[in-house]
Amino acid sequence: MIQPLKTKVILQLIEKEKYTSTGIILTVTDREEANKGKVIAIGSDVLDIELHDIVLPDWNKAEKTKYEKEEYYIISQDDIVAIFRNTTP
């Protein structure tokens, strides 16, 4: 497993589905199209972000890497724009 240092966070893209005009489902894996990422690891100094949070990062500031054939993105907690949390009672 990858362990980020200090205020870094490791994300995985959340794949999004798009439909063509004929109804064919296309899976979008491009980071700009996918928008959101899932937090899979956090550094020791990260505040306000928890494992498994769904976040909206500034993808331009994320560093792409591969580990055991999986793609991950490393980003500073300061470059995460929003956290999507379920607040329904």
C-alpha cells in the first residue's frame, strides 16, 4: 500500500458513465471528465479529510502514479476543493 507523507492525500478516480445518443454506455476515466476522486490514504498531518471521502480535487495539481498496476493520484490536502458527504438524517 502507498502511504503519503505529511499533508498529502492519495486518490483513485471515480469512473463516470456517459451515454451516447444511441444509448451506448461509455465509461469515462479521464480525470477532468471524472471530476471526483475517492480518498484511499492520508498523510499523518491531514486535517478535515477522512479515508473513503469523495472529494473534488484540483486535478492540475495532482501527481499521477502507478502501484501494482493501479493508477493513483497524489495531491496536497490544500488542493482539494470540496468534500462530498452524506448529511441526510
